Amino acid sequence: MGVVAAFLALDFLLRLAGANDVGFAHIVFAVGGALAVPFSGIFPALTTAGRYAVRWDDLLALTVYGLLAWAVVTLVRIAAQSNGTTSIS
């Protein structure tokens, strides 16, 4: 989850700062954009001078993926405790 969150957060921040789509930013935009595709178009992106200023897709993806990761970890802990094995720290 850490890598996914990092790409989505960087994608959001770089677009917010108006970064050009070159080099490192291009990689972040490509990966972050792919991760945010399931949430694309739910909310309109705010633009300034034809460039993205705020992409809500990234924040929504970050939130949903974080909640899913939390749910999976919680279910694994519950399953581990019900089987009598040691808990996951």
C-alpha cells in the first residue's frame, strides 16, 4: 500500500504544483494515472490555464485503496485470532 499511496500522493502534488510532464514527473503521472483510472470522472478536475490544478481522482483512489488495505489487514487479524495463531503486529 505504501508504494501505491506514494505514487498517488506524488501525482496529486505534482499536478497541484503545475509540474511539466517530463522525466520523473512523467513516470509519476503515468503510474498514478493508471492507479486512479477506476475513479476517473467521478468528480470534475479543477483546471487552471488548461492544466490540472486539482485531480480529485487521485485523492479518492488514495482514500479507497487505504480503506481496502485497512479492511484486508483487519480481516487477516481476525482470521488469525480465530484460528488460535499468534496475532500479526
